[in-house]
Amino acid sequence: MLVQVKYCAQQKYVKLDQVDGRFDFLLFYEKVIERFCLPPDAKVIYKDATGTGVDADIFSDLVGQGNVVLTVFSNDGKI
């Protein structure tokens, strides 16, 4: 599954595989950090196109629906 992710002025795809029928939020976090060259200890939150926060509890269900674009907000206030 490819998930579109925006951070600042960049937009990239992050490839994510299912593990036991679910998409792993922590693995996604690690791939986002890597793709956008963020510090490994960066605290980030994700929001969907409506500005609704996306956390580990709903991540797999939301991504499984397909065509989701997630925006990354870092702890330093960047969009």
C-alpha cells in the first residue's frame, strides 16, 4: 500500500505492508522519519485532509480504506 504523506512543502509516498492483516503505525512512523530526513527522536502528529488527528488506534483502518493523504506536523511547529 502506498500512503501519500505531506511535510512542509514536500509530498512523498510511503510504502507500507500489512502485518497480520493490519498496517503498523510504528513502522509507518519510522518510514516517515526516514523519507523526510527528520531527527529520529522527532515527535510528530498526523492529520488527514479534514484536519482530524490520526493516531495508532485508527491508523490501520483509515489507511486500509485507501486514497488517504496524511500531513505531518512536527514538534517544532513546522507543517
